[in-house]
Amino acid sequence: MLRLFVGVPLPEAIRDRLAGLSAGLPGAKWVSPWNMHLSLRFIGEVPRHQAEDIDHALAAVRGRAFDMTLAGVGFFGPGDKVRVLWAGVRRSDALMHLQDKVESAVVRAGLEPERRKFKPHVTLARFKSSPGNHVGAYVEDHDGFSAGPFAVDHFVLFRSHLGREGAHYEVLAEYPLDDA
């Protein structure tokens, strides 16, 4: 079984900017800059033969390269149950179009459609227990964060290896986007 997801890798300079946000919240498990990305579709555990079907379906996705800008920070989870801190993505029709095509491709490869609405973001930290009022102050302090624009000229099929030190992501395939 392979644990997979599809995402947009981030340039090193953008990862460095995001890493600069990685402090100031008690109980935060900060994401390593090497693992920072924008997820287009979490797939989960699949057998190797289905991973090959997913790869073939993603290879057929066509789209145009585009620019993306990160903007603001926020969190997932209600008040006292915050689980994820993230950096937001400025609205991009091209990104939404790419995500739609990726979703269609993985469904064609035999996966169930994603039920959650796509909320483009880059995960900065996770919490096992709520950071309490600290997260509100953190978000307020960093709400003006912005990074980019940067070029998105490909997307990636990642394999996630879970371990004691957290996840390690391996690039299994890259899929180019057209320049035109």
C-alpha cells in the first residue's frame, strides 16, 4: 500500500518565508519547510496497481501554468478545537481549474469523490491539543502575511512516509503545465 496525495510544490524562497512564521504558538508541531506544499487532493492508502492508474490519469491532465500568491493565515477547527494552522492562497481561477481537473482524474482512476470543499492552503502547524487564545493572537499578528507571486508550472504525485519524526514526502511523478 502507498499513502499518496497530489500537490503543488513550493519554491525554496517561499518555503523560507513560511518557515519564518514557524514560532510563537505553544503546542504547535511545525511543518518542516521541506514538507511545505499546497495539497490539491489527498488520496490516502492505495494498492500499487491503483497508484499506477492514478499516475496515468494525472498524466492526462492538461492545464496552463499560472502564478500563485500566498496571503494571510488562518486555522481549521472550531474555537477550542483548533487542529491546523495554515497560510492562505489568494483567489486563483487557474488553481481552482487545476484542482477540478485533478479531482476528475483521481475519480476516473477509481477513487470516491472528495466530499470536502477545496480550501487552498499551506499547512504551517498541527496541534494535538488546542492552543487556546494564543491562536487568535497569532492569526491577528500575521494576517498581513503575503508571499509571491511565484510560478506554478507543474504539479506532483507525492508519497507520504509516516515515521516517528513525522511525515517525509517523496515525489513519485511530476506533471507539467503548459506555458501557453
